[in-house]
Amino acid sequence: MNYCFLDLETTGLDPQKDSIIEISLIVKNKTGATLESYDEVIIPSKTPLTPYVTHLTGISEKEISERGNVLSTVQKIVQTKIADSVIVGHNIDFDIQFLIANGIDVSHNSRIDTHELIRIISVNEESYSLEVLSQKYGFTHTTAHRAMSDVEACIDLFYFLQKRIDSLPQEFLEKAREFLQHQTWFAKELFKNAKGVPTAPSKKIATSVEENLLPFPPKVLSLLEKVSKEKSLFIRQQDSLSSASLVLSLAQKFSKEHQKTLIISPKLDFFSSVKKFPTPEVLLDPEKFSEWGLKKNIDDGRTVFYLQCLFRQFLEIRGVFDFNLFAGQRDYWAEVCITDPNHSVFQKITQERESEDILAISPSAFFRFHELDIFRERILLIDEGELFAEKLLFSPTKEHSLLPYLNSENNTIATSAHFFVTNFCREVIEPQLQHGIGPFPEKILISSDNNVSRFVEQISPLGADAEISALIAILSKNSGTRWARYFPDNGNLLLGIWHAEDWRNLKQSLHQFRKIFFYRHKPSESNAFFRVFTGCQEGIWYEDQALETQKKLEIPENLVSANSPEFGTFCAEKILEIAKENVDKDHFLAVNFSSLETLRKIYSDIFQQLLECRISLLGEKASGGDGKLLQFIQQESRMVLFTQKLIHPDFSRLPFTHLVIQKFPFSPPHPLLEEIERVMKDSGQSFWDTWTIPQTASNISRRISVFPHAKKVIWLDPRENSSWGKTILDSIFG
């Protein structure tokens, strides 16, 4: 049996539309001797090479023109060299799909994915990308993302994994073998032949090191003594890491005074040393998982998922955050997680957490479980108060999906569901939109005068489960704010409902807690935002220059309208100009984009003029895991282009001195907000001033706050000149 270590470089992710631009492989026998080696640059036959792909792969038009071969001339050669070898690679299914789609039939070859193996047996790696693993463990990897370099690194990783598997605890290997004897996954031979070690490793997973606590103004300490249970303390936030340290410092101060605290934050990864309060759904259900272990002849994806969970269960890890789930595995997780808050495992963890002086929880989880006794006597430290208010507003919403019925294996149910969705779109959504359904998602409010109860008869045949009962209730009742959201890409329809009374009750429940809010926007004199959206209006406000941003705002002259077709070109030219003026050995530039599409377009426009400047690109999540972020320092990147949604504590360690903001980061519209705006307008209140400006200012502040070393923020959105734009920026920069 031979192993063919293989990697491709491509112009995109779609095997049917995108092109192969490099094929590299090395064939070895079982003893490790090399039998074949092949490395070829391929002329794109489908989508062409772009600057973005050149940046990612290092393959240029010049290289393709000088040494590229037509794919049809190498197909037979590649097929012959692979022969019947076991194909090995990192995320190898991607490469296999491209080979098959391009006339190289390897559909019958066995495969081993090193990405799957490392995720099974190595818990909490900083990143599972080949590049990061190679750097950490010293694998051969001369040129990241070039196919042959990736092949060489994968060979090292494969033999490294063989040794790792061979040294796993025998107790775990026995359980794995019992399960694998009924599966067809080829890599099971590695576990079957492993000797294992008799002594189990420590079953305690190391936590991150304690945050470095930063000093904060002593006036804050004196203010704490004045806060009663009836009042709240409001503290203006600074840079994210410093704010997190301040929150944690306050929690530790209260702990010394024998008072327990609860940190409520959407950025739990900024509080890595604090015990988290989980929701049931993030915990493994032992009974459900045991049933999974009895399944036979399941596909490779499910086999890998089971082994990942089995090893973590062996290590006594219970929370999904340490399960390192990948892509579609979250669908599998829904089959083995706890769904009932009364489950013994969730109850046990709740009891364990009661003894903790400091706990952390997400806002959504807090609103779901705020009535538990474990929280009753705790002081709430509310990080990102504006996001807390947003989660509070949306917490009572209930949305119900038709997708499970549309995809039902029961043809009668699937047909009925499609009939219902089609009629609802034609008779309700399209008349309100006053146009037909387009390619993009649509959402509408269902007004009280729109009689949708007539659709109850059409949805009733779908069944009598809780989901259908909830959908029938939404269609039948006019009380509450109701909406519909339709998704043309998969044909799904969501029906949602929100009751103002539930929201008011949630706000009322906050009065039982002593609260410290950390906020970002500049509050109005009436404190309308917190008064309306959290019900908290009595309290002490604290602002200190040390807690305000020290960044300077710069607005270039002659900004182009954001709605103009020239706006993208203007941004590219301005970013190029800023980079040439400010990027050198001591100055670094970060650019925040409104979307990944915009990032790619502008990068294509500027890359040729900045070839001497190392540029790093990030989408909404760092490719290959969060561990990639810190590589920017090691690679001496001078520029990073990223999208608005990417916020991570590692950014705080990056030495970027200049930050460019391309657009105001408005939250996506939602029918509920439309209704809230209407109600506020009827009562003479300004929704824009009370909600939109605080939320937008908070969004901007949150994004620039993860760059504490940035001294200058350069603004490219011309709407800064509007009255509301000036208000938002003044709220941040003063």
C-alpha cells in the first residue's frame, strides 16, 4: 500500500466553476521511501487568476505564462502517479473534489485527512491550519500555500500524527476500536494498529494564562461604595483589552469583599480565565452520545465527529467550546447535545458554578436563565452595555422555521410545506413589497389588518408537533409584533413574533440586581437609551479621560458619496495614498471594510502598487483559526485588511498605528426595529437619536477599540458630514 500526499492550488472554492492552478504530489510506500514526486503549475481553464488568489497562493500570471501547462496534458500523468494509492492531505476532500471535477477520477481511492486526525486527538490547538501547525511543531514548510510546500508539511504532520496516535491512552483506544470496527473510515487502521500507553494523561485541560490586570482610576473605587441596589453605575469604556481588565479587576475587588459577581459580555474570549456559565445546548448528553456509538457504517464525517467527542469525553471535557467542531459538525452536535435545562448534567454544572465568586455569561444566556438562584445575589458587570440592550430587546422574540418540513423525507409533508411557502410569498410578502421575490432574502412586518389566519388550514397538514403549533399560533393571533423572513437560496420561510409585555417584564427583572454598566456611546442629557431600552435610569455616571479613546480622527477632503459608483475607486486610491505616507518599519496600517467583497475588490486595485509592503487579508473569521492572527507580527505584516465583524483579543497585541474605516457599520434592518420606531414616533420620541446613534457609535467604538496602539483613525465615509454622522463621531472622539 502506498500513500499519495497531495495538494492543489485553485482560483476559488467551487470545483465546477474554479480552476486548478497547481498540482503537487509525493508518493511514498509504507516504509516512507519516496516513489514519485510531481509539481506542476496549471494554466487556468475556468475562472482566471486574480490578484486576490495571487496573494493567497503566491502564483503569478508571469509564473503561469512561463511554466504553466494545460490541464488536459497532465491529467493522465497525474492519474498514473496517484494510481491506487491512499490519498493523504490536509482538508483533502477539497482537493479530491477538484480532481474529479477536472477529469482525474480518484473517486475510488481511499483517503486520509490530516485535518480530521489532528482535530480528533489534539485539543485546543491555537489553530488547525497546516501553516500554524507547521510553525508550532517545526514541520517542513518553506512557502505557505504553495502546493509542494503544503505537501511536504503534510508528510511531516502525518508521521507526527502516527506517533501521537500510537501514544494515546489504551483505555481510549479500546473504546475507539470498538466503535471503528463497524465503520468504513480508512484512517481507522491507524487507531487499530496503535500500541497506546497504559497511563492516562491528566484529564484537566489547561486554561489560558490570567489576564494582565491594568490599573484604573481610583475614583472608580470610591464610586463603587455609593452604588445601592436601586441604582446603577455607568462607566465609559476604553480599549477592549483594557476594559476587560477593568471589569475583571472590579470583579476581583468584589470577591475580596465577599461579594459574588456575574460578568455579562458578548466577548467571552476576552475573559479566558473566568469560569463560564453554559447553556444546556453547549453540553454533551452522555445518553444521546452513547446511542451514537451504536451506529454502524456511518459516513466518514460522522465517524470523525464521534471520535472527536469520544476523546474529549474521555478527558472529561463537557463544553462544546473545547470540542473544536468544524463546518457541518454543528449539525451533528445538535443530535448529541443537551436540550433540556432539567438534565442532570446541566443541573450538576449549575451547582458547581454556585461556588465561583466570578462567573461570565453571554447576554442571550443571561436573559434565558436570569431567574436562577445562582445569579440572584450577584453584582452584574455588564460589558458592552449597548449590545446588552440589543440582546434584551430581541430576547423575547420567537422565530420558527419551515426548513425541516421543506426538507422532509416524507413527500406529503415536503409538498405541503412548499405549497404553504409559495402561497404565503405570493399572497402576503409580494403584495407588501410591491414587487416579486428577488434573489436576496426578504423580510416584512405582518400588520394587524393582514389576515394571515387563513393560512392555518394550509400549515396544519405538516404535523402536530410543538413547532407547527407555534407557527399556527403566530398565524392565528394578532397580538404582538409579527414578521416573516423569506430566503430564496433555500426556499425557507421564518415566521417570528415578539411581545412587548415580555420585554417589559425582562427590564423589570433587572431591578433586583446591583448593576455596573460599561458603555461606549455619549449619552444624551435624558439618558434615553438606557432609560428606554434597559429600564435603568437612576445611577451614577462616571467618565474619566483615562477611560476615553486617545485616538485622533482624521477626515480627508473631497470624500466621494458612498452611493456613487466611484466610491470604491476613491477608497482604493485613498488607502493607497495613506499606505504610502504612513507605512514603514515603525508604522502599521489596518483597514476595516464593510464586506469581504469590497475587501477583495479594493485589494485587487491596490496590490501592485504595494508589492514591497506585506499585506495580510482577513475575512469575517481568520482563515485556519484564531491562531493565525498572531502570525502577522511574526511575518512582519505592515498592513492588514479585515471586515467589520472580526473582533478578537489578539488584535490588541498587533502594533498597528493607523486605522482606516471605510463605512459606518450599521446593524442590519429587522422588522421588529421598524415597529419599535413606529411606536416611538407615535409617542413623540426619536428612534434614531435614542437607538440608532448609540448603537452605531458603539459598533464603531468596539471595532477601533481592539487596536489600542492606533493613534489615528482615518474616516472615508462621506456621511460623516451629516448631522447624525457628526453626532456619532463626536460621541466617540469628542
